[in-house]
Amino acid sequence: MNKKPQLNEQQRKAASFVHGVASVLAIPGSGKTLTMTHRIGNLIRNHGVAPENILGLTFTRNAATAMKERLKPVLNEITFKVQLQTIHAFCYSLLKNQGRTFEIITEKDQLTLIKKLSRKEKIGNIPSGMILREIGLAKNNLITWQEFREIYQGDLTMMKIGHIFMAYEEAKRKNLQMDLNDLLTETYKLLKENKEIRQKYQEQYAHILVDEFQDTNPAQMGILRLLVSGRNGNSSFWVCGDDWQSIFSFIGASVGNI
């Protein structure tokens, strides 16, 4: 029979946190994810929190799977009731639950569309990959195509990219498509503009935990702020990460969020 991994004193302190805001800083391999899963168990077992009221977020599918596996020895058969997802999967579910109709455009189809639009607009001197990266970086910083074109007025190359950005958004809209970055921007917009929906998810997820918090970009941070701002005292926002390690800075992640 396998013994459950034991927490050290600092890990127990972080796992026993209940209400409010907590930021746990730790180096790789120091047990951040283990501590996070034990905190979830502590909320449910010792404080009467319903598993459905807990949302655990991370940034890769592998990390989400690993988190679920770590939680099984802690919660056993009720593990599946806790929402442990990537932030993109959470946004996808939220938008679908709110009645949005769309399909996810694949990265391959994104590049094909960008190439098609570039040919149509006679813009052939800018690599499609570069155009797609600039569009993605803008969205991760909550910059619309209109704002993009205003920011880069006078920069010929970036203005061309802005033109493709506009055409790309229109093409996806007509085809009822979203890319992964749209999941973030559309969720942010929905939560910001619709108070009723925002309050619904604030009440549903009284306790939010985020692993690898240093990898959040401005759009993701905006969503998290909307989910946790203005909640009552019987809630918590618990994050863990390493302020020396950010692997997604190339897409706008900011370690300064920690």
C-alpha cells in the first residue's frame, strides 16, 4: 500500500490557509503542486467546502492531469467533483455554458487562413508565423485590432499586420470560429460586461487556486481579477509559482503578476 506523501512545515502552513489571498513562492521540485492538492483536501475535509465550489487552474494539459493524479490519494472518489483545468479549458467551458456557438480553429488552419488573407491583400513579404505571433501577443494583452492599428501608426510592417489582424478576425467571425487566444479575450469581455454572469461564477467558485502563477499573461490575469474581485469573506484566492521561472514570457506572461 502506497503511503501518502507527507508535507513539511512550510508546505503544511500553505496548505492550511483558508480565507483571503495567499501567494506561495517556491523553486521547482519543492512540492508546489502537492501543497496545492493538499490545500484542496483541507478545504473539503476540514472546512466543509463543497468540491464543486473549488476551481484549480494551471497552464498545460499535462500539469492539469498531474494535479488530478496528485489529488486522488487525498480525496479518493470525490476527486472528479473538483474542477481542475487549464485556464483555456475553463474559458471554453464557460463560454459554451453561456450559450456561445463556436469551433476552435487549429493552429494549422490559422496559418492557412493567414496565408490566404496575405495573398488576398497582396502582403507577401511578412512571414505568416510572425503575423500570427503578433496577433496572439496583442490578444494576450487585451489589445483589439483597432487598438493595434492605432498603436502602430507610422510603422509600415506593423500596419500591414494590423490589416491582416482585422481580416483574420472578420473571417473567424463569419465561420463561427475562435482561436485559443479568443477563449481568453471573449471570457474576459463577458465577465467584465455582464455583472450577472460574473457574480454567478464568483459564487460558484468561492475558492480559486492557480498553479504556476508566474505564467499568467494580462488576459488571464484580467479574468482572474474579475472572478475574485468583490467576493465575500468566505472565499479565497491562492496562487503558487516561482518568480525566477516563467516559460511563457514570449506570449505575454508576466512574472510581475506574482
